[in-house]
Amino acid sequence: STVTWVGTKVTGKHTGTFGIKEGSISVKENQIAAGKFVLDMAALKVTDIPADNEMNGKLAGHLKANDFFDVEKFPTATFEVTSVEAYKADTTKKVDEKDKEYTLANPTHTITGNLELKGVKKSVSFPAVVNVANGKVDAEAKFNINRADWGIVYEGKKDDLISNKVHIGLKISAAAAQ
């Protein structure tokens, strides 16, 4: 399983991963009934800069510092599933052209849950492709969060240079607890 992120700015973007500390998914009648995932924020990695490049370590350290995720004070983030429903397209929402690469084609479900990041808990909903079969759950999702909603603001530069949108990607593969 992987949790990826993409942060964009006026001059480009950076990509990376969050570590998964633990997680569980419960299934009832071949549907996801519950789930909880704990992310290891100290295991944050930058993937668009080679690991041996000095800038990789600088960016990862900067993101882990109190300017962004403050991993010393908040070493974990959690996502707890509150509902999983059949996907219904919202034709009233237009997808920004820049966000098309961060959206999922042909979602099957909408997952809603509480994301706790930096001590702030907020409900988020996102489209996902979910498959439950043979005692296994596979799920994939791509969605955006607004980092400012969780108090992630960088005072070092004008925030308009860094997009408030953070693109999150999930690929979950797990044995289903019955």
C-alpha cells in the first residue's frame, strides 16, 4: 500500500510519499464497513529529487519541520473511514484542467472519513475504485485537500507561490478483516 502526495507551486511541483505505520479494513457482505490508517509522518519521502541529492534532504527536512507538518509534535496522521457508498457523479463540479492528472477515471465508490493532520480533524470525501474479492480489498483514489484547512501554512514566503491544494494518491491492498 502507498500514500503519495504532490505539492505544486508557481515554478513547478514536488512529489513524495507518506509512510504507513498501520492500518485495518473491515468488510461486511463484500463491502468496506470500516477502516483506519495511521501515517508515519517522519517517514515522509521526496521522490522527484534523487535521494543522494542534497536538495532532497533539505526539502524533506523542511516539510517535516514546523513550517509544514511539524512531525516532532505530530508524528502521525490518521484517516478513519466513516462511510463507503456507490459513486454518483457530480456533474455540477468542473475539474480544473491542471487537476485532471490528479483525478481518477471510472470511480466505483465515494469514501468519506475523518482525516486528522497536525491535530486538526476534518471530514473528507473522495471518489475511489474499490474491489473486494477473495478476502482481499484493493482501493485506489486520487483527491485534493486544502493544506490551510489543517493549519499547514508556510510563513517564510508568500503563500501564493505555493498552492493550497495538495494532491493525495492512495493505493491500498489489504487482507479483509471479516
